Amino acid sequence: MQRAIRAACTGKNANVFYELGMAEAMGHQPILIAPDATHLPFDKAHWRCHMYGGKRLTTRNLRPRIVKAIEETVVAG
């Protein structure tokens, strides 16, 4: 069963990135959520990330993007 792991990467919380490393080691491809790219460490740039801190990518349109990403993750699994 494929799991859809989502992570809010606000403030570069070390615990969140530790858990993301564990998820990657288990073969998962997490869906990251962050205000902008400055909240992501360089070694997580290869994962898809949904930004919400700009004029075009906002919290208003975040939910449908996350739902679609979860559906794609589950189908791919």
C-alpha cells in the first residue's frame, strides 16, 4: 500500500527533515509544503514541493494542488 506523506517545511525544523529522511529511506516520495524555496534544504530540492507564499501560488489554491498530488502518489504506488 502506497502512503502519501506530506510535510510542512516551514522554518527548517530539524525534526521534520529527520522524519523526511526516514521516509525516503523507506522508499516514500513525500509531498512537501512550504511558503517558498528558502524553507527547503538543498538536499530536498528533488522532491515535489507546493509553495504557497507568492502571488500566483497562494494558500487559496494550495488545497486542490495537494489533493491532486496525494491522488497521484496513491495511484503511482
